[in-house]
Amino acid sequence: MTGYFDAIPPILHEGPDSTGDFAFRHYDPDAVVLGRRLEDQLRFAIAWWHGFAWPGTDPFGGPTFERPWFGDGMAQARAKADAAFDLFAILGVPYFCFHDADIRPEGRDFAENTANLDAMVDYIGQKMADGGPRLLWGTANLFSHRRYMAGAATNPDPEVFAFAAATVKTCLEATHRLGGANYVLWGGREGYETLLNTDLGRARAQAGRFLAMVVEHKHRIGFPGTILIEPKPQEPTKHQFDFDVATVYGFLKDFGLEREVKVNIEQGHALLAGHSFEHEIALAASLGIFGSIDMNRNDVQSGWDTDQFPNAVPEVALAYHEIIKAGGFTTGGTNFDAKLRRQSLDPADLVLAHVGAMDVCARAFRAAARMWEDGAIESARRDRYAGWETADAQAMLTSDLGVIEAQVRARRINPVPRSGRQERLENLVNRYV
Ligand code: XUL
Ligand code: CO
């Protein structure tokens, strides 16, 4: 132990009546829900970048956090990893996620970046071997360094494309070495600020080839995990190419990658795209590309990505209901891509943010599971589409407009509108959450 979280005990499940702050009320990892342990259903992961690398800056102010591991050297990177594994142990989370830039110091060039990364992967690998948590996903930070200001794969400069491709190769290999379950690509700068200096078609083709090369390399090295794209409509770039799940699916189809790549859906990104979280999950599942989730929430009034810890059980329950319907997680999980508010300075704040989020998710998952087991929503959905189960309705889908017109005339079809029963269904959900 580093001593940073010294005053804080391991968090245990004490049940809903517990009065302590440092306790789970709803998250009992060993409780069996829908035939699996809750830990295996939810597959919680902690995000290295928000928890340990982010210093509390905002567009108007500098760092507010003073973590003892802040600094540029390898010793600081190791101290950061030590603190991270202390937090993982206190919370008992089964997974973590990282970008290369979160775990290693920035080097002067590609060779130094890679050497730093390799050394930190060795260090983290040893800590994992001691019974620590596993890696849900690794990724490359292709958006913070100034070389990426005009994009990585989509950059007008082929040397930036090369640097990014070489970097992803090293990060995919690092993820493989650590036994990662997935590899994520979030294209934060893969888009543009102004069309006046942008060749859209060329940039999109570069991104398609880049992704295909990542998939080819995955197979070359035998990485068994899933490649995931994380959609987001804007921020930091004004127009991002991976706008939402539907856009990503069109992109994957275009480059023949729809069976190779799935999506990591983030709650805040869904809202920025004008969708609900559950819409994005349900759509991805129906297209066969649902992979994993980044669990957070946005401030509903602010209109940007505030990455707050989840705290609304009804919202989270609807998201998990769609995940349960999709058959649950396979390689994916629930990654807390969420950060503290910048006034939350204490080590305890970092612990309690995760305790609350894990409890909200557990409570929501249990509610969603009850809703699923009772068939509350699903049977109402089935009833609404029951007309399509008849032979006539099915036959219509393989006929043509002329045949259908003849039937409308012969059978004097004259549809009678039926209630969508939205309020009744909302009342029903409220009985569970
Ligand atoms: C940014 C975001 C990223 C990705 C990984 O909004 O969500 O942290 O999750 O690059
Ligand atoms: Co994210």
C-alpha cells in the first residue's frame, strides 16, 4: 500500500440499512442475479485517466488536485500505478482501463514513448499477477498531444497518420500482453473544425483503412479481445466522424468491418448526439455490434460532456434492461469514465464517488433484472407488434406494392389507431426502480 488511501477501509457489502459512508448497500459481488454473480454481470472497471491522471483543470482554471504521484518521471508513473492498485483493492473492482498516456510519462519521440510504455506494462503486469484486477480495455491517446491537433488517422499530414498507426500497434500489443478483454478507439480529433480546409472523403477513407489495419494486426498477433469504437458527436472536435452508433455502423459496413468491430457506448456521448443511452445500446444490439459501456452522466443543463459519476437509478436501469435483453456483457463491461468535481480534493472523495456509482449500478441492474424476469416491458412490446406474427403480415414483406394494393382493396383494410400506452408503461417502470 502507498499510504495515500490509508485511512480508508476495504469497502464491503453491508446491505441497504448500513449507516456508514464506506459501505456498499446494493453491490454484493457474490449475489446471483439472472444466473450470474453480480460482479460478473456488471464487470466494473475504473478509468485510469480520470482517477489518477486528471489534475482537476477546467477551461478557466489550473489543477486543483495535488496527488503525490503527479510529475513526469518513471518513478511518478510507478507511484501512480501503486495508488491505482490500492484503490482497485479497496473497492474490489474486477477491471481497469487505460490510455498509454495515462500510465507512462511522455517521451521525446516514438522510441522513448514505447520504451516507457513497455516498462510500465511490465510493472503493471507484475501487480496484476499478484491477484489484482484485470484489464477491460486499453487504448491509445491520439488527441492530447499537439501533433494530433488536426486528427490522427484523418490527419492531412501522412507523418501524423504514421505516428498514430505505430502508436496504436504498440498499445494493442501492450493490451494483448496484459490480457485485455477489448481494445478501444475513440476518435476525439477524427473530424474537423471547418470544411474550408477539409477533404471529407479523403479523411474518411484514411480512417477506414486505419481501422482495417488495426483489425489485421489484431489477427496477426492473435489478440482474442474485441476491437471497439467509441462514438461521440463532437468535443473536442466540432464535427466528429464517429457521431453515434448509427453513423459508426454505416462506416463499418462501408469498410467491411461490421463483423470485426463493435461499439463502446458512453452515456454522455449518447446525450450529446441527441439520443438516450438506452437508445444507443438497443440500436447497437439490434445491429449486432453492442460491445461495452462507459458509464457516466452529463449535467442535463450544460450541453457538454461533464463525465459525472452516475446517480440516477431509473436512467441506469433502462440502460441495463437493454443490455440484459441483448444477453448481457460478453467481453465488455461497465467502465466508469467519470471524474470528480474539481473541488472534491480528498482521497475519500475518489473512493466514495466509485462506491456510490457501483451501488447505483447494482441497484439499477437488480431493478432491470426484475423487470426483465417479469417480462413487464417486453410483453408490452410483443403485444404491440402482435399483428406482425400472422401469416398474412409476414407474406406482405415478401410481396410487392401491387399485391399489397390489391389486398387493401379486397379486404377493405382500414386501420384503427391504438394507444401507445406510454404513460402506463412509465408507471410500470416506476414500480421497479
Ligand atoms: C472522451 C472519452 C474517452 C474515451 C477513451 O470523451 O470518453 O475517455 O473513453 O479514449
Ligand atoms: Co469514454
